[in-house]
Amino acid sequence: MAICGSKFSKFEAILPDVSGKVFVITGTTSGTGFIAAKTVAEHNGEVLLLNRPSSRSVASLEKLSAAVPNGKFVPIDCDLQDFSSVRKAAGEIKDKYTEIYCLSNNAGIMASPDDMTVDGYDKQMQTNHLSHFLLTKELFPLLQASSKGKCADARIVQHSSMARNVTENGLEDKYLEKQEKNGMLGGDEDLAFMKGPRWSRYPQTKLANSVFTQALHDRLTKSQNKDCENVLSLCAHPGASATNLANHLADGQNAVAKAMMGVIQKLVTQSPEDGSMGLIKAMMTPKDKIEGGTLYGPKGMTGNAIAMPSASHETDPKSMAMLWKKSEDATGGSFVF
């Protein structure tokens, strides 16, 4: 059901029926991912829910099923902090489906500790970008199949944020490289509210999302493979949306930050439903009304989702080439079109 009094209600009313289309969404236990999954199902699409196994994922599936009793929800275990789990999830999808219409790389974490994953990469960067690069690479043949099959198009959507614009030196390769030990990317000291190494790492991951969008769009448009013609690379940002990204900041030295985030959420954020409009617009809008290589979201912290102009640090050729190479190095093997 639409949210009364919300911008989302008018937005949802004009969304198309997506019967017969398969959507893969990461991070659907809450926030924008949950709203996106629910909305797709309400418009008759089939939704593959990729989440780390947990009581939260079980509870969220129950909540989705209750909200959309006739909805098609397929849970698939996928831990984005473990490349082997991502490959297993992709294999499960390829075993069950011959095509997918949309891959929505929505999941993300914010301001997490300076720890490595089991694969040796920064947890924020692997969760927010590297594993999504791997998932995109693994599922790309199914997206190509959709683009030339019954759906006649497909789209790959990254979920960035306004933080993509606050990096001091643009995208830096050290954040995409394998680490030798925990704490190699500045540690966790809080210098001030939302200031310090953990807050430097997060914007790098969100810039990686938008740079990946542009790099993928560039390769798709230049590809000689006709199966790439109708695959769109898109991006979104939620503005300032009241989600649970900051919930982990309640401990120790981050108690003040947690309190301030709570105040900010009450005063200047929009609802998770309104914050999801950019993501859902990129996922569901008919191809003739949307343009590849575009980021959709509010102009400021709140508002309707519109097409946002790309900044130079998002379209920089050197950044795109560096990100592509580092991402292939990390995930193993070339991304073949």
C-alpha cells in the first residue's frame, strides 16, 4: 500500500506493471531495499532477495509476504563480505533462471571499522562495491538474455549517495586494494562529528558506485556486441533518508555521533519510501523514459527523484579505468561482454 501524505504515493501510482520480469535486489531486510522489493512485488514482478543469512532476513521475508500475499519472493543467501558466497548466490540464480531484467546493487554499510573481509579487502568497499562488481559480472549473461528476450531490455542499478561528492582527492586506488592487516586505511578514530578515517572510507565506496555506473555505461555503449545494446547502466541516491545505516554507531566513542544522527534524521530526512524513489525509478521505469549512464535522486537532501548531472570526478576516464582494473584484480578474471 502507498504511504499516505508521502511523495511516494504519487510516484508509485504511475509505475508500470512488471509482470514476467525478474528483479535481483541486494540488501532487502530494511530501508530502501525493503521498499523496492515490496514495490516490485506489488506491481507483479518476481523478486530475488539477496541477504546475509540472519534472523533479520527471515523476519523481513515474513513481513514482505504479509504485505504482498501474492508476491513472488525468492530468498537467496548472499554475504557480500565473502566473494565465495557471492559466487554461490550467482550460481544458484543461474541454475534457476535463464534471464533477469534488473540487478539492483542496493546493499551498503556506512562508517564501519577499519577491518578486512575474509578476502582481505576493506569491509566497506567489498560490501558496497567489489562484491556488487562481482555479482554484476557473474549475472551479466542473464541480463543480456533479458535485453534480447521477452523483456527487450535490462538494467543494472548501483545505489550511491550524496557522500560520493565529498571525497577530497577523488577515487583513490588504495581503498580498492587488498590489505595486509586490519587498520591499514586510517583506523577508527573519530576526529569530530562525521569526521575521521571511517568517514573518509565511506565516501570512497559511494563514489566507486557512481564511477562503476559510468565505466559500465561507457563499455556498454562502445561494445560491438549487439546483446549489450539494450542493457542500461544506471545509478541512484536516496538523499537524506531515515534508514538504519547509522544504527551501529551506538557504542563507545560513537555515542555522540549516534545521538546527532538521530536528531538529523528527525529534522531533515525524508521517509525510507521517499528515499527509495530514485532506486525504484531506475529499476522500473520503461526504457523509452530513462537514459543509461544517469543517476536518479533528489536535487538536495529531500525531494522527488530526478536525473542528476554527472560530476567530473564520476566520469573521469582515469578513475573509471583504475576502478575497473582494481575490481577485476580483486574479483578474479575479466568482465566479458
